[in-house]
Amino acid sequence: MPVERELSDRPAPPPVPAPGTLVVDTRRGDLVGEFRGVAGPYWSLRPVRGGAEWEADPAHVRPADAREHLHAATAIANRRSTGERL
């Protein structure tokens, strides 16, 4: 049965992160987003710098590393200092 073989070759989805966790969507050029929740088979992510949420395949999402956390925190601080809404 080829269908069963294809399903077994697919990596297990990563554990669902807590809301607000910073993750990276590798399908969107390593775009950092804040995990918002699960939408069917996808995860809803929100850009750190603001903007529309998008849905990402969990198989192509990884946790943000220390450098990405620092970059995101700086972007948030800069937006707050100018009075922008997040």
C-alpha cells in the first residue's frame, strides 16, 4: 500500500507550542512569528512586527533561536517607543 508508506515516511509533527512562543516558518524565508493557535492542520502565526496572521504547516516550523529572540524583542521595543500599536 503506497499511501501507508508515504504517511509513515512523514516526520511526526512537532509539539504544539504555548501561545506567544516565538517560532520560525522555514517555508517563508525563516520569518519569525508568534504562535497564536491551531487552525485545523495548520498553526496560526503573527508577525512580530505586526501585520496579518498567516497559517504555517507545523512540519516547516521550528523554535526561534537566541539571536531571533533578541531581534524580535528589539523590533517590539522599537515599535513601542514610537507609540505604535502591537
